[in-house]
Amino acid sequence: MTSCPGCGAAVGKEDRFCESCGQSLLVRRTPVGGPVREQAGGSCVACGGPNIDGDGFCADCGRAQPSGRDRMECDLEMVVGISDKGRRRARNEDSMAYGTVLGADAPPTVVAVVCDGVATSDRADSASQLAVDEAVSVLLDAVLENGDPADATRTAVARAIEVVSELADPSVPGTAPSCTFVSAVVTPDKVTVGSVGDSRVYWIAAPGSESDDSLRKLRSESDDDSLRSAAAPSQVLTADDTVAAELIAEGMSEEQANSVPQAHALSKWIGADAGDIEPRVVTFEPNGPGHVLLCSDGLWNYVPDATALAGVMPADGGMPSAVGLTKLALELGGHDNITTVLVPFPPKEGSQP
């Protein structure tokens, strides 16, 4: 690195911080506010008129213009991601943020967070964006300080709750900005996952590594026995916080649970009206190559099974795989916002498993 990624000032190969702006040179991350695209030109996409107001509407025909958040993409080599509004929603209320730490005393490490704004809440897009940005900052700081990933994950969730709660208007009850939350801290030997809500983290085993000899060891930080047992190589690393999931955990059949009213309503979320929230935190130790996939339900609702998801994921890795998964969700209907973040395991700059 010869220039600071933050301010562009010249830096030396041995420098750990930029003398101009103070940014750590060991860290790369998505921009605060998201990898939002600049809009090309200033004309209306419907009528071609030049009068676009500050709120993104055409003053001539009234058409809302595409937002830079409608399609966000970012490639940091060790982690890639796409967030797309899908085909049916008016705006993208998902958000993603991630970063890498490479160099000095820290092993190559990736931290990533995906949040899905709750559509029935106010300013859901702001809630998800604030949550991912603040949580990633907490996790990156912990990596630089050699902190415990599980403790850092709980701190990141607490910070996300704090900043999202500050968005709420106490004079308007029942509309508090809210979102789901999933995170992953990926090092060369383990993956630490945190979750609140129904966004998911999957382990996708590399082709050819799914055998009895490559079963993973999954150690839960909670009391959820289902997370402690050995499972198939490609697997879901999170448990949904929904009404149906809680009923299944209490012994109801999956068919019965999914047929109750509000079966897929969230039982936990990030927001001022969420009450006391304790995230699920698990540590997963792969013994072979693969990918860690963080995604919103805009993807997994179409392909919820981990083995099936592994079967449809393009084998190229990196951005081509993220593009392929997003395209699949769009082709299957694109009913919701779609966010896909992929981390190769083990994390290594410039390589895919």
C-alpha cells in the first residue's frame, strides 16, 4: 500500500496508521453509509426531464428516481457482497457492511454484518444502515485489539441496538425503526456468528469436501442443544427468531408451526421496541475449505436448505458467486430485498477456496 485508502496521502510500507488522517492501514472496509452508487446523469428515468428535486422525485412527471441503494456492490477480495432491492419492493431496506484486517500481529480476518430493515417499521433503511456500520466498527476494533470474537459480537449487537433505538420518535408509538442482524468474524481457524431475527449465516462446504471425514465441530455459546450437535457439512449456522421457530423448539411439528397465524413474524429484532435482547452467538470450526454466506431472507426464502444452496451456488467464488446467487433470487421472483455476502474460508488475500 502506497497511499491511504481514507484520504489518499502517501504512506510507507511499514506504516500502521496514516499520519494525515489517523486511519489504520491494516483495515479495509465498506464506506460508512454503504457502497452506494453515484447516479448517472440528472435526467428523469421516466420522462427524461432535467428537474430532479432533493428528495429524488421528478418535478415534471412525479416519478421517484432509482436510489443509489437499489443495488450496492463491494469487492474487498477476502469478502464480497451485493445488496439488491429485488423486483417487488419500492426501495432497498437491507444493508451490509464488512471489513478486513491483514498485517501486523493479527491473522487475516474478515468481519461482516447484514441487517434487514423491518418493512412495517419507520425508516427501516436507516435502521439497517446504522446497525451494520456501527457493528462493523466495533468488530474491527476488537480484531485490532486481539479481543474475544464472541464478546465483541455481543458488544456489536448492543451498539446496534443503541444507535437504532436513537432513531425512534417517542411521540409515534408502534413505528420504531427496526431491523434483523447477523454477523460473522472469520479467522483462519474459526467462524464466530451472531444473530437476532431471521437473516441467516450458512456454511457452504467446498465441492468435494462434503464427506463423513469432514464433519464440522459446532460449539454453541448458548443453551440451544440443536446447535451443539454434529450436522451435515453444508449447514445453517443461525437459528431463526420467529414465532414458528419457537413453536418448533417447543415440540410442535414444522407443518403445524408454519400454519399458525403470524408464523413467520419476528420474535426478536433490533429496535427501541424490542425489549431486552440477547443475541445467539455460536463458534464454528471448519476442518476444510468453503464459504461463509451471510444473507437476508430475500435469498434464503427461495433456497432455505444448506445443501441445496451449496448445489446452486456458482463455484467460481468471489463476486461471480454473489452475482449468481442474487440473479437466482431475482429469477425466482425477487419478492424481497436480497443481500448476499460471501467470505472464503480460510480467509486469504487474493484467493478463493
